[in-house]
Amino acid sequence: MANLTYAMPAFPGYAGYKFGVSPKDLAKKYGFEEDEEGTVTEFGGPYLPTATTTTYKGRGNVLGYRTGGAPTVEQTVFGQAPLAYKPIEPETPETPEPEPEEPEKPEDRFLRSFIGEMGDQDVLGAQALGRAQEYGYSTEDIMQKAQEEGLTFGEQASRSLGVSDLGQYVGELGDPTKQVIGLEALEKARSTMSDDLIKTLAEQQGRSFGEQAAQSLGLPSFSEKADLGQYIGSAGDPTKTVLGLSAVEAARQAGLSDAQIRSQAQQQGRSFASKAAQSVGAAPAPQLSSFIGSAGDPSKRVMGLSAVDKARAQGMSDTQIRNLARAQGLSFASGARQSLGI
């Protein structure tokens, strides 16, 4: 804070009277009459805040050569005083958050264009599938475009897309075991794969085709070759229940895969002899008499309910138990017969 003091010009003394000017006139001229004694403070200043204090000294009752004193002016310049309130800041318009950008979709392109020059132009293989996925096509895009362009998938591509399980095409009205592919299921499978691949997968998965589906694929009727009993020769089991190695080989020559042979054997209640079981990858037919405990028939020729339950625990179906018991010359006790529906 700076204090600035200004002195007024010297007040003329009484000697000025000889020039015809009275003390009263002189006092009035210079603004220092008795009734003007006091202090006046004015505030102002065009820039920084200021306060100006002017002090007037009265002349008393006698005006002499020297006056009581010239008025004193003090001016105080204040710095920027702190504001007692928070200034109103201009409102800043809210910036809306940017909406998440949708992933950029790849430029539309024929799925067939990803197939190499040396590849089958109607089959999308694993390499072509990889190119399409790298281009940005999703599985749904690929499936839709394949259907629009009439393309099918190779074996590896089908597995990669999860469309190779033929059982998924069998509807609720089809085979409940999902092992027999009907015509409707075949048409669904054809939307994603070729007939050759369908036949290959059916063989690998141990599935068969219904009459109309087999005819559509140009295959012999499955029912004609699925009855495994026809492959058991005269030297084999006369009950046509147990398949030996020669019967398995005959079924293979008829076009059945090992998986189909195992599946049909389960459905038909047939079992395998030891060598046939080892060849086809199945469990050999057990000796049912081994399930008869010490409390059962001492001759081991009659199976009770406990023996039947032990056979079931080994994975045998009721049909297999009934057929194998007949092949092995065994019979059932009343409780076992009732449980087996005999």
C-alpha cells in the first residue's frame, strides 16, 4: 500500500494586505476559511481502488503572516482486494459422450472367392474357411453365405464350425437315439456338407440312414444290411446272437463300419465273441453264469434278479441279456423274468 502526500502552495501572509487584499479574501481565495476545517475522504480511481483524504487546518481567530498550514492531501492506493464471493463462472456446455462405434463390417464378398484355384469350387475347405474368418466374416455370416451360394464344407471345416455331428440334424420326430438319419435330417445336413462327407461322417459316427435317406444317397437300404444275424454262418452261433470274427468281416464287406456294427449289435441285442470283440473294439460277450452268486442256482444255469442286475451293470441291455442267455443255454428265475419282461 502506498501513501502519497501533496502539499498545497504556501498561504500568503498578512503582508498581502498592503496590496488591498484582506485576510478574509485571501482565506476565501485559497479555500481555507474557518468553517472549512475538517477532514474529507473521497474514494475513486479509474483503475486500482483508491482513497483520498484531505485535511483542512483552520486559521483560528488571527490570520498572521504564516497561516495555520496548507491543506494536506493523503491518497491511499489499495491493491486488488480479495473478493468476498465466488464469481459466477460461465456455464460450460456438456459434451455428450460419444456413442460406441459399431464394428466395421467387411465389404461384401462372395464366399466362393476364398477358395483357391486348385480347390473344389463348390466345397469350402479348412484353408478357405480360415481366409473368410480372417477377412472378418463371423460363423453366422459364413453359414448364411454358404447356403446362398450353394456351398458345402469339407470335413475339417465342418468340424471347425461345429456342424459335423449328424445327430444334431435328427428332429424330435426322428430316431430318439439319433443313430438313424432320416430324409429330413439328411436334407438339413446337405445344407452344410456334401453327400460324400455325410456318408463318411455317418460311417465314422456309427450312424445309419433310413430307407428314403439311403435311397436319396444312392445307398442300399440299410435295413437290408443292418441285420447282423445274416452274417453269422452255419458254423457260428445257431441262435444268431453271438457274432464271431467271420460275421464281423462279412458285415464290413456289406458296407457297415465298425461303429455301425457295434451300434446295431447293441440295438439288436447281439454280442461278440472274444476275437470279434477285439477286432471291432467292443467288449466280448461275458459268461452270464459268472453273475450267478453263491446264493443262487448251484448249477449256474438259472439267473436270478441279482444276476440280471449285475449283467446290466456291465452295460448289457435287456435284449442282450435275454439273447445271450438263450445262446449260452441259461434260463431265468421268476423275479428275473418279470424284470426282463419275459
